[in-house]
Amino acid sequence: GAGVSQSPSNKVTEKGKDVELRCDPISGHTALYWYRQSLGQGLEFLIYFQGNSAPDKSGLPSDRFSAERTGGSVSTLTIQRTQQEDSAVYLCASSKDRDYGYTFGSGTRLTVV
Amino acid sequence: DAKTTQPTSMDCAEGRAANLPCNHSTISGNEYVYWYRQIHSQGPQYIIHGLKNNETNEMASLIITEDRKSSTLILPHATLRDTAVYYCIVRVAEGGKLIFGQGTELSVKP
């Protein structure tokens, strides 16, 4: 596609429920990144996929968070047993290779009530 | 990855050049300097990156000092739409995650 696509754009969920957030990177981009941004805060790195290498999961805040990337393309970020502090905008980015700039999607705004 | 230091905020008059400084005194020889910006309620946007030579593209110019300990992003003719948070980041050439700091909030005023 022309850009990084994320869905849904908005998600409201009840505390304790599981949510899945989807990211479709730009076709041919080998690297994919997930970040989150809480209201008024900076971007917090979550996880990074590069080709077939093992993902860099060093930013995942707890074991309730997981992500996978199937077939080197679409990625899903899963948050289990959501908490109110998980409320944030979750941003996905992809890049052509390691040395290129990222293209970000518009994000998924998650609200846990 | 090396740490960067940027002013918290800056103002610029519309039509004038906006010069955004960044200090990265601990940068290593294999680390690139990247600049991104984030306009309110949007995802960050890549602007430019460089290693040691000055770089220019359709959006901006990047001036890196000879010792590479600091750099300046130049928006030659700032418009109101350039109002955003600008992030300066250093990252090794081998890639990996970009770590965003707090950035500089640039306000372009009429």
C-alpha cells in the first residue's frame, strides 16, 4: 500500500479484556516497529521486527504484551487483561531496511475504561 | 545509542529560517543523526538523516559539526504548518530501534 495502515483507528475496551491491534506495513519494508504514546508524553519503544531475525522485545512493558509478524508482513500487537494505564496511542512504523527512515502509521487510540 | 539534548521549545516567525540545535557529545563514529517531527495528533514524520556530511532534501537541511558532537536542523522558510515537536535521535548504522527523547516544540508564529 501507499502507507502504513493501522486498524482499528480507535478502540474502547473494558478493563481486563484482551485487545488486538493490527499493522499493515508498506509493501517490501523488511523492518517493522511498534511504539506507544501516552497523552502528552513522548514515544515509547515496544518491539522491533527485522526480516527473519528474532524480534527485539526489550521495550514491552509486561508479559501482558506480545506481538507477532506473520509472513514478514502484517503484524499484530496483543494486550491481554488490559489495564487503564495501557490507554495510549499505539503507533506502528516500517522501514525499507535498517538504515532508512521510518514511515509511521496514524496509530490506534486505545482507551481502557 | 548516544543521548541527545535539545531545547524544550522554540519560536520562529513565519517565513524565517528555523534553526533547531541538537547536542550529541557522546556520539560514536558509526552513529547516524536522524530528525523526525510530530505534528499534533499525527504519527511522527521522517525528515532527514546524516553521518558526517551536511545533507539537504526538499524538507530541510542538516548541518553536522566537524567533530560531530552537535547538529542543526534548518527549515529554510518556516510556515505555520511546520509547528510540531522535532526529535533529534542518534542510532548505529546497523539499525535497530530509534529511541525518541522529548524533542523541541517549535511554534511558528504569524
